[in-house]
Amino acid sequence: QLQLVESGGGLVQAGGSLLLSCAASGRTMYGINWHRHAPGREREFVSSISKTGENTRYADYILDRFTNYRDNAKNTVYLQMNDLRPDDAAIYYCKVDSRDLWGEGSQVTVST
């Protein structure tokens, strides 16, 4: 059964960086989306990557601060987040594209 296992969240100072990972079980590659959900706010799209890694898309507010990439030998997708801001604080979830299958979420906290 397909599962997504996330890791890499944590506490960082404003301006710092974090790397999130999302590992899929099995050998089948899937397009993966990242979403985030902060308290009091709607869940929002962050980024997507195709199953080959050739195509990526980012929400406008990312402003080139995040990079979404994958290592298909490990069936793992990564979200490198740089220049983090307090309003980036949220639980970040990876999700299989076009399926209702989500990772457990990674807490990202940004201190001022």
C-alpha cells in the first residue's frame, strides 16, 4: 500500500533554511504536491513536481525562495526552503498528485 513519509520540519530563525523530504513507498513514481496549513488560515498550495522531476510549479508567494526537487532512485521528493519568514510557519504536507493520499505533515516554526 502506498504511503508517504515526511521528515525535516523544525524550528528555524527568520532568514534560515529547512529541507523537507517526502519518501514514497514502493517503486512507482508519482507527481507530488506540497501544501501547508497554518492555524487560522486556509490550507494552501506551495509547490508541485512531476513524476520525472522535469516540471515544477510554485505558488506566487514563494518568490524563488523554495526549490522542489526529487531523487527517483530513492523515490523521495524534497522541498528546500530558504529565507524563511514568520508567515511561512505551518504544517507542511506532501500529497500524491490527483489522489487523496497525504503524508503525516511536518511542522515548520519560524522565530523572529
